[in-house]
Amino acid sequence: MEGDMSSFEFRYLMDLLMVSEPWPLSDISHNCLINMVDSEAKERGYSDWITAYHEFKL
């Protein structure tokens, strides 16, 4: 089940967060994106965004 973002947006945001370590911008922007993708993951039935990153397939 999709939440507020499309499956493509969800996948690509998780990919971006996973490869952008250390985060190149402010901690505030990082926390904002983490909270957004974590909420989306929970709406889709995952425990958190990292679990979704490993299990979610387009």
C-alpha cells in the first residue's frame, strides 16, 4: 500500500539517504528527510526505512 509518495519517490529517497553518508547538508535537512521516509515506510507496513530499503522492490 502506498502512502503519500509514489513508489518511485519512496525508492529513490531511500537510495539517496543510503548513499549520502555523511550527509552533505544540515542536520535539520537530514532529520526532515529521515522522518519523512521513516513515516512512509511505516505507512507501507515496514518497521523503519532501513528495513524498507532492504525489502522494498519496485
